[in-house]
Amino acid sequence: MTQAKKVSLVLEDGTRFEGKSFGYDHSIAGEVVFYTAMTGYPESLTDPSYTGQILVSTYPMIGNYGVPTDLLDEGIHAHYESHKVHISGLIISDYSSEYSHWNAQKSLGDWLKESKVPGLYDIDTRALTKVLRVKGSMLGKIEFEDEPIDFYDPNKENLVAIASIQKKETYGNGEHKVVLIDCGVKNNIIRCLLERNATVIRVPWDYDFSGEEYDGVFISNGPGDPARCEKTVENIKKVMKTEKPIMGICLGNQLLARAAGADTFKLKFGHRSHNQPVLLTGTDRCFITSQNHGYAVSPESLSDDWETLFINVNDNTNEGIRHKSKPFFSTQFHPEASSGPVDTEYLFDEFIQNIIEFKQKA
């Protein structure tokens, strides 16, 4: 490696960490959050749910397997969760400039530079994560000496409008027509639907799809505060009147809950990992799940027509809801994983089965 520039991470409470640059040499501000996954940084960095956030990895060494090829498969990237890096910045402890993997085409540092995303290493990420756990996720900035910058709160913007596509796109030619509300969707959600004989009609977050021909609706993950997606909520309410099957993931769980009249709130430091245990309510079945969210549903605000589907074993927060009589359900975690465990991918099968049964009744 060439001589790395010295750079600072400054938190809104005045805490400062000094490190070295291995990405794009440019100051940036955002919300500082941490994730505990040991693998899967190409997937995490391209997850649109991280829009506006400076990501801290608790795993000590990052970059040792490089970055995969940008191969397209059925119109979407085969190895990424979107078409670009969505994080604002990356904070790690030890950067591996040497990488080795059969599918690698470049280093993580080169990828960040191409994507114009700064990266810091030689940071005590254990100490930094402790600050975030005690005080909660907070604003921060990656600041180079010759480029001062102000703090920026991404949650004051409608980040979904930034992460969503701008016009309708269609994938596949399956039997089941699924409208996918793109609030910042991960590619593996599309892959999971295509594998189950679906035609995926991907629409922008605020698109009125009531005139579309479809069998079911899927509400995707995405970044930011669900309270800023009023147009999406109104469109979900229209679908609920038709009683066609609905499934939501992550932000989709929060938006479905808001369409049902429930409230959402911001978590202290969120859930961002591959090892979050969730319990299927009414059973002893516990699943290890992949998660990435900073907001949650207030289960006590659900009406009597709805019930909690999953509960987080660590902090008892809501991890999913379902309607007691209609084919509507959602999860706060990511059944499609990518990266992470795939123990709950069967929920896509349940969604498709709901579509099949609904069409049989029609």
C-alpha cells in the first residue's frame, strides 16, 4: 500500500478517533452505526438500507477476500444487493490490502475509491462500538484535515425516495404476478421471488399500482424513518381493501404496521447482524436471522385484528406481524439473508402459497 492519509472520525458528542484512509479521500457526514457480521461486506455495503449511514464493522479484519465480479443475472447483479455502494463511509480495525478469492476482481479499497466512499482503518472499533451501544447511534463525520465538514442527519430526509428506483421495471415471466414496492430493495428478494415462479413488477416507493394486474404485493426493506413514507402507506391501505396477499420485510414490516394503524419508533442502536435470535410466537421455535434496521414497530399499538408474528429474543422487540384472518404478514428480519443465515427463507413459500390459495378462491 502507498502511504495512507491520516483522517478522523468525529462523533456528535465530541468523541474523536484517529485513523488512516484506505478508500476515497473525501470528508463525509452521516449517522454512525455498527454491524457485527463476520462475513458479507460486499452484500452489506450494497444494501440500500444503509443509505446515509457510516458503517462500523466489529469484526476486526475486513477486505481479505476482495470484491466479486459485477456479473448481471436476469437484469440484476449476481453478487451485489444493488447496483452500487450505498453506505456513506466504512470504519474498520484492520484492512487487508492483499485479498484472495476465486471470484474477486478488485480490492475493497479500490472499490471504495471507484464508488467515492471513504474508508478508515486502524480505528479501535471495540471502543467505538461501546460508545454507540451506551449512547446509541449518533451523527458523525469522517473528516480530512484540509476538508472540514458539518454534521448531517440523514433521518431528516426521505431516504426511501433516494434509494428507490424512479420508474417501473419487470423481471421474469412466472405464473404469479407480484408487485414489489421498492423502498430500497435488496436483489436477493427479487431472486427469491423469481425462484418461486413469480413475475416481479418492481415499482417506485410512491407509485400508485392500483391499476396494475397483480396477484400479491411485496413491501421491501429500505432506509430511514417509516413515518416519511406516507404515500407508500396509502397505497398499502388500498391493497388491504382488496385482501390480496401482502408480505413485507424490514422497513416493509414497519410500513405494513403503519398501514394497519400502528406506531413505529427509533431503536437506541438498531439491529445489524447475522445472529439475531427471533421466536415464532406461540411456539418454542427460534430462528437465527440477518437484520439491518434502526426502527421498530410498537406491538401494543396494533389493533385486535393483528398479532405479533415474531419476537426478538435479545430485547423483546417486534420482529413481525400478521393479520388474524387475511393473508397479510411481514418480518422485521431478512428471510432472504444475503448475507447471513437462510433459516427463514421458507416464508417466501408461505407468501406464494397465500397467492395460490387466493387465486383459487377468486
